[in-house]
Amino acid sequence: MERTAPGTYKIAVLSSGHSRGSNLAAMHGYWQMHRLPVEIALAVFTRSDSPAFNLAQELGIPSVVVSTRNMPAFEAEVLRLCKAEGIVLIALAGFLKQLSNEFINSIGIPILNIHPALLPKYGGRGMFGMAVHNAVHEAGEKLSGATVHQVDPLYDHGSIVAQNRVDVTECPTPEAIASKVLTVEHQLYAPSIYQFLTRPKTRIATRTLGCKTNQAESAIILDQFPKGAVELVDWDSEADIYLINTCTVTNRTDYKSRYHIRQALVRKVVNPNVKIIVTGCYAQRSKDEIALLGEVDYIVDNQQKLNIATLLATHNHSFTDIMQATNFSYQPVTNMQGHTRAFQKIQDGCDFYCAYCAVPYARGHNRSATMEQVLEQARLFVQNGFKEIVLGGVNLGLYKDEAHTLAHVVTAMAQIEGLELIRLSSIEPQLFTQQLIDQLRTIDKVCPHFHIPLQSGSDTVLKRMGRRYDTALVQALVSNVLMAFPDAAIGFDVITGFPGESEAEHNNTYQFLSSLPLAYLHVFSYSKRKGTPADKMPNQVPKDVKHTRTNQLTALSEQMETAYRQKLIADKVLLRGVVEASPNGESEFLSDHYIRVRTSAMIPIGELAIVSP
């Protein structure tokens, strides 16, 4: 191979089949014409009779031919060549094979591709060449164009780096669309690669409020940004983008959301180039309130929040009514940003409309990921080293994809080699059926930790709340779960001070909870939410009374936690978990029984630990 001038970015181009090489030539010509320090130091072709191969030789580009009949061997050779040549970026130009997750992780450098459409539309398996332009023409699209994106293990899915549009309304045929789009490709690819290589990293600071679903979504949002092009910084640090993923479950979370937005706005006063993005449930319900706070650049609805990176790359966004959302918003993710356990959202929305709850108005109607999407995402997590997956959703028990239920999901995931633990997040009592229990008890990978949103131990309060069960059903549920999982950690959500809750009703709740062998309680004081039935109910409970009742149940929870730990120790129950930290030469993890464990055994972070109390 020829020597490259010092300070030059050395890139490799992969091309397959009978590629013409027009993008290859456009890149080479652009960098030479503008005398930019970028050079195609390696071009890899899959066939020696490719027109692109002959063109590369005419241009003096160092070229090799490597067959893709054996993809692992092809990837191993490309990896060797790139390491040997000091390649800093790979550009795909007419390369149609799917690169493996192992190769993408091993190569350790960005891989870019250019797609002849405006992703995420008209992408995926089989969407290349004229197939794309035929689809655009048949759909009667007015705009098409080209998208430069990072490559990940899925076809045409990775982070969008750049996108240019072109009007195709006057194009009479797919061939005419193809011609226009090809011109856009030639104009877009080379400058985008140069900018990707030379621009400083974008600093992103985030604040996420609320539930595990929000936490999972924030990780997905961040994973959609181009790898190597962003730097995550602390919230109190200077950043280029401030992202606030809000919550509206209580007045307190509304306040916290506004507080963090105002903090970001102060940063924008100092640096007007700062971008502020607000999303989440408070943003969905209170868009106009947020707009009045100051110059927020984007307020993004819950259905489109996973596409924030694309929004910033394309500047194409309009706020939508979440109640109109009918499809589950799916974006595969490979990283959980510092977590050793993977949180996988498989369901969104809720149609129960409990009297106290604002979530259905912020999340929309019930909708679920397809079984194929669930398993695809789970495999991606395992391929990227995660050994525990926590399944979640706004109302997880409602999961359904045609005939597939939550029980089918867990059964199928249990077959994934390398996945050690499957944990379920909160499940409504009436949805935690005997059929589900019977299925879960047959799967060793299921964590015996079950969280149930009880909300009250008084049947009269439950009725006013609009809950769909009574305490008899809950009592039977606890008994059935413990018959299947004798050492299970069962925890409840409980709300104190719901409108009209009398002292007798509170005492009924206390006695009911005391009668059950629970591991813990999560206790919340009732908070009025505008637009909910409970907001207008009479006999609102005074704040000091709610506070007293919350303290009583919190003390009860502490007693339960102590008793449960003592039971696990007495019964010498084995505890499993994925190591999260190694403080002071020890290993710490959250166990499958929802008990935090610290052991003197040195176990690598991210690996499965099994200990006996």
C-alpha cells in the first residue's frame, strides 16, 4: 500500500457485487479538489469483475478483492487490513451485505453508509437500488433524497449523520427519481464524512425523571446519536445539548421538570448556541406551559421521542397528539449508558384511566412491540454483553402481539443463549393471571421478584380509584405467587390520602398490608393531577394527614424489608445478580430477589454472581 501524508485521515471503502463506483469516485474527487486531508487508503471489493474495482485501479486507489461467501472470514480479513493500514473510518458504497455485531464492535471505528432515501422511510432488508425508488414512486412521495447514517447490526437503522432532500414531484418514473437522488448522494457523502471526522464532539447533558420506562427511553435516545461523535457530560457541566426527559406522575415531578428546564435556559443565556430539548410525559401534557418558560428549541412528544437524534440531524419535527398514536415506537438499542442490566420496553400506553392517574393522557392508548421486535432487541442486548433484561412498559401486563402474550415473550426470551436473568417490572393485579404464574414458574431465568401496583388495601378506596380488582383478588394472587415461588420478593405500590380516604379506610389498608408476607412497599402521597377525575373529587385529604399516613406505611415497609432479609438468610436462599460495581475490592449487585448484595468475591462488572447469604 502507498504511504499517506502525515495528518491525513485514512478511510476504507467497502463495495460489493457489480457496483459502478460512482460514490467512490465522487468521494475521491471531492477530497482531492478541495485538498482535504482525507484519503481512501483501502478499497475492498467482493468481486474482481466489479466496475467499481476497475475504476478504483484507474484512480490509483489501493484495492483488494475479498469474497463474502464466508462472511466471518470476510470480516476477519477486513478487520486485519484496517488495523494494518491505520484506517479511522469505513464508508460503505454499494455494499449490500449485513455486517455482524461482532465485527462492528471489534473494528472500533465508525462505519458510515449512504442510503438513497430519507430514512427511516424506505429502509430495511431488501430496500436497495431501484427497489427503493420504485417504492418512493409508487407511494407518490413529493420528496426523496439521501441519508448518511452510522452502521449498526440492523439494515439502514444506525444514527443519522446527515440528510439532504430533493423534490421528485416532476419525476415521471422511478429511474428519474434514481437519477436525481444519485446526484444528491454525490453531493452529500464526501462532505459528511469529512465533517464527521473533523467536527468536535457534541456534548450532551441529560436529566431523566420518573419511571424505568423513561430511564430506558433516555438510554435509547442517547444510543441513536452517532457513535464517537458525542460526549455525555454531567448535568452541571457545559454542554451543547441539554435533554430533559420529564415526568408528570405527581405535582412534584412537574416542578422538577420545570426546574431542570430553567437550569438549561440559564445555560442558553450564556451560550445562545445551546440546544434545549424537552420530552416525556410533562412535555406531552403541558407543551404550552413549557413554551412559556423560555427559548426551548424542541418540545418532542412521547411517540417521537426516540427519534430525537434524527430530528436534530434533519430539523424535521411536528408535535403530535399522543392519543392518535396506534403503533409501538421501536428503536433498537445496543447500549444502556452505564447500566449493567438492560431495561427493555415492550409495551406503551394504557386504557384503564384510573381516577388519580395522568399517565394515559401522556402515553396514549395501549400498544405493543411485535414479538419479532422483542426478540431482536433481546438478542442485541445479549450480543452486547448484557446478562439480565428487565422487561417493562407503561402497563406491562397488557402486552399482546396477535396471539402472543407476556408469557410467550418470557418463554421465547428464555431460549436466548447467554441471557441469564429475566425480570418483570410492575404488573397490574388483575393481569397477573394464574396462567402467567404457571408459565413463569417453569423458567429458571425468571427473577422471583414481582412488583404489583396495589394502590390501596381498602375495597371502598379501590372502587373510588377506578381500580379493577378487590383485596380478595390480591390476597389470592400473593398466595398463588408464593406457592410457585416460595421465596419471592413481592412488593406493592401504595397511595396514601386519596380523596375521601377516611381514617378507617387507611387502617384497613394498614391491616391488609400487615397480613401479607411482603418484601417491601413503595409508598406515595396522593397528588392532584389536572384533567383526572380525582382532581375534582370532594373531601381532599389534608397534606399533614397524608404525610402521617405515608410515614406509617413507610415504617411498615422497613419492618417488611428486615423480615424478608432475615428469611432469605435463614433459608440460605441462593441470590443471583449481575455485578454493578466493585467498591473496596468487593462485588455489589441487585439480586434476583430484589435484595442488594455485597460479596467479598471479586467478580468482573457485568458478570453473573451467585452467592448464598
